[in-house]
Amino acid sequence: MRLTRSAAVRTPTEIASMRLAGRVVAEMHERIRAAIEPGVTTAALDRVGREVLRDRGASSNFLGYHGYPAVICASPNSMVVHGIPSDDVVLRDGDIISIDCGAVVDGWHGDAAFTAPVGEVSPERLLLIEVAETSLDAAIAVMVAGNRLGDIGHAVESTAVAAGFSVVEGYTGHAIGRAMHESPNVPNVGTPGTGAKLRIGNVLAIEPMLVAGQPGTDVLDDDWSVVSSDGSWAAHVEHTVAITDRGPEVLTLP
């Protein structure tokens, strides 16, 4: 795998604008997390996301993207990513749910995801979420100028494998800026010391996707929803992160 193309370098002023978009995404996360409970539909969670965007005067980078019909992706249990919110999908005690969403402020994008338990969840499923979050933290920790894209993927992969989980095949993070998805992709697997060098001003969306079983996936008939091929449960987490002269800065935190 060749990872030689570098991400764009953003100025401090541009990163400040992206920070504003990131804060809107962080608020979407906070308010959606607070609404997650047994009996809630995924469409209701989408409506919470829409309210935040409206309240903050931001726009959605998900709604209308290649025809996508919502402002969040809501992916329960064995669904890895890109689940379309629906009034027919009701969260139940013991589920887990992955929420992915983004915002645009003054033309600059933010993008982040989390996985949350619904009610009382088994220790095995809580561990899956915890390891996904730990793999994201490990990836962010190596996002310093002079390291390489392969270091990011290796941090995710090594954390997941050490805990007995698999990295989903074929889905990656990405650079982000004036568009939600920019080059290069940022794989969740990699070899340390390989790929393009990370530079101050790069902004990348890092998004581990882990499954409890095998790494293969299938796309459902709606042409969006990605599920694990073996039915194993999945966790998806993501942050938009800028590389600065002070180290990595997570832009999608409150």
C-alpha cells in the first residue's frame, strides 16, 4: 500500500475556522448522546442533530452527500457505518449505536463519530467500544510533524489486534478541509515509518472501525448501510485532528 501523498497544509486562521465547525460537531455528539436510551428511534437522534445545526447556523456535510438523506449516520450493533436513520429502527436495552456526523461553518468542515451503549450493555460490548476509543487515542498521539501516515494506521491496528478485535477492511479516515473527504485516505492499518510525512497544518479525520469478529463487510440493499459479514458487533469512533507546533489538537471536542 502506497501512502505517499501528503495532506494539504492549513494556516492557523484556517484551522481556527475548522475549530468552529468542530465545536458544532461536538455539540451534536453531546446532545445526541444525552438522547440515547431504550425506546428511542434513530430518526429521533437525527432530529436532535438537525436542531443543533439549526441553532448554530451551521450546515450538514452529510445531508445530500451523494444523495444521503440525513444529517447523521446511525449504525446499531453489527452495522459498522452509514446506517440511515429511521423511525422503524428502535434502540433496545443492550444495544450499542455508532453515530457519525459533521458540520460546515463558513465553508470549513468538521467530522466525528462515537459509539455508545444503550441501557445495560454486556462487558464484551463495552470492551469493544473502549478499545475503539483507545485505538483512536493511540493514533492521535502519533500525529506529530515528522511521523508518517503509516504510523497512524499502525497505532489503530496494533491496539485493536492486541485486544482481540479486527480492523474493518476497506474503510479509512481521510484528510478534511474545504471538503469533507480530501486526499489522502488514512487507513486504519499500516507499517510504522511508511507513507507521507505528517506536517504542521495537516488536518485529518481519524476513524477506527473495529469488529469483534472477522474484518469483512457487506453493503445492504439501501446502498449505504455497511454491516459485518459474520454478524459480529462493531464500533466506530472518529475525531478531526490538526497537527500543530504544539502537537495534535482535536478540533471536534467541546
